[in-house]
Amino acid sequence: MNAIIVADAGPLIALAKIGHLNLLHQMYGEVLIPPAILKELAVDTHKPGSALLKTALSDGWLQVIEIPLSKDKSLLELLLDAGEVEAILLAEKLKCRFLLIDERSGRVVAKKRGIAIVGVCGILLLAKEQGFIFLVVPLLNQLLNIGYRLSSQLILEVTNLAEE
């Protein structure tokens, strides 16, 4: 299995805002993003989480990779924002292990293109399973408190899977 992880902005920002961005580094080593995602991360601002994102970039485990030109890009941009399009195209080109993405329409497009996907909740469950965190529910609550959208059904499902 390819070890490459490609990420969309939403999960990266969310994990940074709750102080758990480093889970990705601990679990997967490095994470790749396309240029459009770098813009969305707004690392040169004072937004919550931006300092952690900037540190991850300077430490080199969060890396920006140029995406090759694709005839699909303009077609996909009719459905998704530029960051999601570039993340999907990069994930596809690199045949990544998975694309870290939570946005529903992006997940649908990625799945249709045969790309494995994981969301921030999946990362938290895997982190607990691998012993990097002890509890998932408090982190779900932190995500909700910062305004991250998680359906009540998803929260219930994740809580059950975490056995909390």
C-alpha cells in the first residue's frame, strides 16, 4: 500500500485549531497538499491553528506538491472549490493511501474516481486505536466548539466505534 497521504484544508485546519495537527505526523510521517490548499490554510495570518500549520510546513512534514495540469481540472471546478479539485487530482496522480477530506461533495467525487478517503473523525478513531490519543469524544466536542460541522448521526457512530 502506498504510504502517501494527501489532505484537503478543512481537516488540517480543524486538527490545528484543536491542537492535534501533529497526530498526522505521528501516524503517517508526512502529508502532502497542493498549492491551492496552502492558500486556504492562511498560514501567514493570526487565525486559530495557523501557527501550528506554519510550523508543520517549516518542519517539512506538511509539504506542498505541484499538481500536473489536467483536462479534468476545469470540469471538476464546476462542482468543487479549487483546493478540493487540486487535492483530488494530486491524490489520484500519486495513487495515495488516502485523501483526508470531510466536505461531502469532495468525498463523493473522490470516491467516484476510486480514491480512498478518510475524514477527521476517521483519523481520531485510528489515533485512538493506535494509542496516540486515549479518548475521541472530548476531541469531537472541541471540533463542535470551534464550529466544525459534524452531523449528530456521525457523532453517534464515531462514539459507538470508539466505545466511549
